[in-house]
Amino acid sequence: MKRVHNFYAGPAGLPLEALQRAKEELLDFENTGMSIMETSHRSKAYDKVHNEAISLLRELMGIPENYSVLFLQGGASMQFAMIPMNFIPEGGSADYINTGVWSTKAIKEAKIVADCNETYTSTNGFKDLPDLSNIKISDNAAYVHMTSNNTIYGTQFNSFPDTGKTPLICDMSSDILSRKVDVSKFGMIYAGAQKNLGPSGVTILIIRNDLIENANKTLPTYFKYSTHADKNSLFNTAPTFGIYILRNVLLWMKGIGGVEEIEKINTAKADAAYSAFAASEGYYKPVANSGFESKMNITFRLKTEELEKKFIADAEANDFIGCKGHRDAGGIRISTYNAVSLESVQEFVKFMDKFRNENK
Ligand SMILES: *Cc1c(COP(=O)(O)O)cnc(C)c1O
């Protein structure tokens, strides 16, 4: 069996241990005589998996009691619409911090629902981030929305603002559980699973209960968070296989030492890559400005687009897969999510040195 160095931005690589467990359990899950994906979402066998995934997530992230964990479908993109639908009251508004392509999409959806305030907009092509330590919040803001890690240009917030009584809502699609985060600072955290935590098809929501209780009541049933909170995310058929894989990934993470250990590994990976840029004497030029670099999506450019094309092709020939930058940003991007090993990044750094020597 050959496994490549997987740098895809999402869906992305999964821990081998989580996949192996799925392989072993695939045909006969815990003596049920069937796979978990063939089992009713109301069965005892599935119920156990479902609740185990929730309790592992609670444990690993330190989620306080007064928050609900929900598993929905529709991706983070559906949350771009559900958040304003649930939380902006009639005639109200919300504040949005625009730091990238995904924030822009969140704002576009929110503006369909209400008249939102874009309180920060990048003026230099999303290459850096605002200082939010003295954040100004509009009087009529139902919440403040931000994106913790900007997947496409490769910038990441190192800290989160204090928004006082106004709930802070954060799209953590591309860095959830990659580092320690104080959940109690947030009104809501959400993320598609397919980058750091599992396969596509599952969206993870962590919402403070009072926000769910006070959300708009006039929405269609499915679009109300309370519907899913009241039924433990089993209002309708849940994406059972995806949640099962999520459980396997969380078990793996717990086994290697939880978020503290993951954060150390992620920092070592990012250090290895960024110091390779510094050592390349301008051959590899980082996209993100200094101080704003993401530890999850490492973006850089070469001298010409032609050279970038050759770099991507050569990388692929050496089993470094998924290095092409997003079409909006161009260049090269390697995504170094939790499941990517330090060895993969170290091998890639060696490849970068070799490529530089051979393509002066
Ligand atoms: C990938 C991504 C999304 C989109 O996620 P879907 O699950 O495909 O809707 C949203 N926000 C961020 C920050 C992302 O990285």
C-alpha cells in the first residue's frame, strides 16, 4: 500500500489509524452483522457512535455545559445563511469582519437576510489581518462574525477579540481543533468537518444554549437551531457514516495526546515550512504578510507562473499531492491540517530545496 503526502485543502487527508479502524469495522460493526452505514440512525449501535463523537468533541475542545454540539449537513456554506436567519431579529443587523474569500461569502448571504455592517474590509488582497484588540461593535449588532483561518490566502488570527455582551460567531472550518481555543469566548463556532476532522458531509456546530433559545421562532422547522438541539441532531437522518469517521478521528486525536499535542505538531510543521521560505533567499515568496501566516494553509509564490506550474507537476511526481493554490489566489498552497505528519512537511521542505537547486 502506498500513501501519498496529502496537502489537499479539503476534503483532506485523514489519519491512517481512523481509516484502518473503519476498514476493520466496515463489514461487521461490533457484531451487528452490518456496517455502521447500513444501520438505522435510531439504532442502539449508531446512537452510541453519535454520542461518543459528541462527548469526545466536548472533551477535546473543553466545551462548557451550557453549549450544544450539533452535527448538520449543508457545509459551512449553509451556516452562512442559517446564522443570520436565526440570530438577526426583525430590523436588526450584525457585524462582519471580512478577511478573506469565505468571509466575503458569509457576508453575501447575511446581506440577503439583513442589512449587515462590514466593519473591516481588507484593502491589500487579504494578505494580513486587522488588530481586533480594540474592536468597535455597532449598536445594533446581533453578533460579530469572523473567520479564524483564511484558507485561500493563508492567514490566521493568533487571538480572538473580546466582544463583551455581543456574541462572537466564528467560522473555524479550516482550523478547528488545531490549537487550544477558549470556547467560552464564543457564542457559536462552526466548521465543515472535511478539513481537520473528517470526511465531507458533516458540519460541526457549537452553540451557546441561550442563543438557541432566543433565536428567531418563525423559520421553517429544519432551519431552526432549536429543532436540531432538541433532537440531539437526530431530527432527520443524520450523515451517519461521516459522524462515525469523525468519531474515529477524534479517538485518534485523543490517543496521541489531544489538542495540546496536535498544536505542538502543527507549530513544528509550520515552522519547518516558513523557515524554508526564509532560507530560500526570495526564491519562495510567502503570500501572507509576516505575522499573519496560517499554520494550516501555507501559501507562496515563485518567480513566474510557468515555474509554479513546473513546481506543482514535479511535486506531484514526488507524491506531494494537492499543492496547487486556490484559483482566486494562484501560486502554491500546502494545507497542513491535523492529519498531515511532520515527516510529510519535512520531506516537502527537502523537495523544495532540491527544486530550487535544479531550477535556478
Ligand atoms: C472550506 C471552507 C468553507 C466552506 O465549507 P463547505 O463545508 O464546503 O461549505 C467555509 N469557510 C472556510 C473558512 C473554509 O475553509
